[in-house]
Amino acid sequence: MLYYTGSLKKFFKVGTPLSQARVISIVTISIAAGLYLIFGLNFHYKPAIYSEEKTVKIDRLKMLFNKSSDRFAQNIFGIDSQAINIVIVADNRDKICSILKKTGWKNLNSNEKFNIPLFWQAKEPICSLDMKKKNTSYILRIWNTEVLYNTKHVYIAGANAIIGKQWGIIPIFIKDLDHARNFVLKGLLKGLHFKRLQSVQINKPFIKENFFGQSYFSDGKADVLSFGK
């Protein structure tokens, strides 16, 4: 067997832009493949089962939140991103959003930068709204639970607020989630359509991080409102 002991430099030129590009490409692909494998091993996606919606009756509102995942709305990765902090029991089905739009709330879809997709039990909100006060944009998302409580339809909502933007692009969310909830409640109770019934402790007080790594905290309570004519 013959061995070649001469220099290989004449066959492979080192340091050329082409060779550097190949090295960078290999490293990039390797990192991407590694991240993909790590994500695949640790994240187990369970596709939502879409069956015909049925209205369910409950005798206690806290039954809505028996599962910890039902106390939050999740982002597209299934990560808890918005605490549920308002519950609405309504006589009139599907009229909440139209009433709110008449009282100063606007459709959040008009501002795509702030309209981050969130889901509750794999459902989209029936409406996503915002209201600006000075430099703060208050956000209210409402979901239909398809549940009846004392013959009334039950909706749940998440109140939040954006207080600025990082690098002019990334929204900066308020840390005190209870402040956002209380601001929304104060505005709703000024009108003739909403009345406060009670406060329900659906979660323990918590500190969490959102999708952008920003921390937020809450007392874990949800205020229950009635909605009617």
C-alpha cells in the first residue's frame, strides 16, 4: 500500500472565500439540526381535536379552571402567555364585542405588530381589542367558553397592556398584570352593560415570563362580571 506524504495544499486551497462559506454553511446546518433535535425531543405537540361544539353546564365558575392550562391563553408554541383575569356571564350571546367597540375599544387586528396570536383551549378569541391611554395601549382578548352558568353564557378574557416598544419593534408589556385588569374593569363598569359580581381566585399569585422574556406578575384573581341589556 502506498501512502502520499506530500502537501495537500495544492489540491485544497485553504482560506478562500468558497472554503470559508462551506465551513460556515456546515456549522450553521449542524447548529440548526441540533436545535431541531433538542426541540423535537422536549416539545410534544398534541393537535387539537376539533369536534362539534357542545354547550356544557357548570354549577361553579371555578370548574372552568380545573386544569392549570385553562387559566392561561397559550401562544402558537403552546406556552402560557396571557393570564385569564376576567370572566363574563352574559344574557346576550355574541354581542359583547359590538358593545365594547361602541365604548371606545378598537379592533386590535388593525395593529398587526401588537396582535400576537393567542389561543384558549385551541380557540381563537371572538375579538381582540385595544384602547390607548397616553403612552399605554390596553389590550382585551375575549374567548367563548361554550359553557352555561345559571342559564347564562360564559366568556373569559385576558387583560394586558403595552407600555412601549424595544428597538422600535418588540412590544414591551406591563409587569403588573393586575393594573391592566383593574383599568379594564374600571372602564367596563362605567357603562350600563356590565356589573361586578365577585372575584374568583383561579390561580396562585405568580411571576412568569412572556414570549419575549419579559417578566410579569399577578395575584391570580379573575373578576366576574355580568353582561346584559
